[in-house]
Amino acid sequence: MSLSVIIITKNEAENLKLSLPQLKWCKDIVLVDDNSTDDTVKIAEAFGCRIFSRTFDGFGTQKQFAVSQTKFNWILNIDADEVMSDELVAEITNLNLESSDISGYELPIRHVFLDKIFRHGKEGRFYHLRLFNKLKGNFDNAKVHEKVHLKGEVKKLKNVILHYSYKNLDHYFSKFNHYTSIGAIKLREKGRSRNLILTFASFPFYFIKHYFIYGNFMNGKAGLIWSYLNAWYHVVKYLKLHELNSKL
């Protein structure tokens, strides 16, 4: 199959040991690395990846660069902490991409948190556009939560990618701090604001949303913890926005 995979990395050695074996069927794997200090590059080389070094300046632009280095028109975007299921590999390899009028495919992502595979609710199957024809579109310039913008029809595939987002709670909170800071900056750029009373009062709303509306109550103890932490994510993001706005 004439398809290129793109992966961006920063110290992802342990994750690559899981994700790359599921990509051995691909003819072209482009890995863009942000000055890793672990064995990321060594492991990628062992799997035959084509490796490019580029200092990270945002998810959108980093992935744009990765796409620009690919050999084929069809692009499969996989994060280093994601593992394709055998069923999804079979589903993709059975697609007739070259003669298709489809511009892209959304792939279902299944969240894994505290060693628990979330099989229920929104976290059990949320779709992202991960397989696309680069002649029909590309990533935007977003620093975080980047998206692919395509012209043409997009369809959904059936089988899942397992997303091993966090190794443990310590890893979660390191990302938590980073993403809440970026989120606050994006809100300020949009001219958003929220007073402190509303910020704190929003916690139960977000918890109910994640735990009940998104169905994480069906994902056991891990679903409860995930919902609680995500509610605080929104609170902290707006607290950081308040801090940024107070410095203007």
C-alpha cells in the first residue's frame, strides 16, 4: 500500500516500542523528533523510520513539516503513544486508496488511563481525522489541538486505536500543567475572560459533563478519576487565564 505514516516525538522511546510494531506494514514512516535525549531515535532507526530533527514550535506546524517529507499522497497520522489494533490494520490495508474519491477517514480512538481501557461513553470511541490525502488538505497552524482541513468527502472507519495518553498520575500532571497554560494563552488570544466566582462554580458542571453525560461512570474507578481531573483541568485553565489578564 502506497501510504506514508507521520509521527512527531520528544522522548517517546517507551511508547515507540508499542506503536511501531503495529506499523511494520507501512512503506514510509516519517518521524520528526524534537531533540530527544532518550532512545527515541535509536528505536525509530531500528524500525526503518526516516528521521528528521526539528525543534518543536507547535503541533500544527510540526505535523505540516512531517507531511512535507512524505513520499506518498495518503498520510496516516499516528501519535507515539497510540497503538493500532490488528483489526484496524486489516481494515486500512483493505482500502483501495488510490482509486478512491474519498479525501480522508476518521479513525476511532479508545482512551487508556491508569491501565484501564475505556470501552464505554465518549472516551471509548471518539473520532479523529487521521488518514487523509495530502492533495486535498493539510494541518492548520494550531499550537495544540491541531486539525486537518480537507476538501471532499470524509468517511469513518470501524476499528480502534488505543491511546495510552499517560503512564501514571505524575505523567498526567506534567501534561496537565503544560496544556492548561497553552489553553489559557489561546483563550486570551480570543479575548475570553471569566470571573473567579464563575470559574470555581463551573467545577461541578464539568464533572457532571465528563462523568455522566460523556458516560465515564461506566468506565469504573478510572472513569471517576478521569472525570474529576478533567473538571479541574477547566478550572485551572481559566485561573491561568485570569492571571494572564490581570497582567495586561
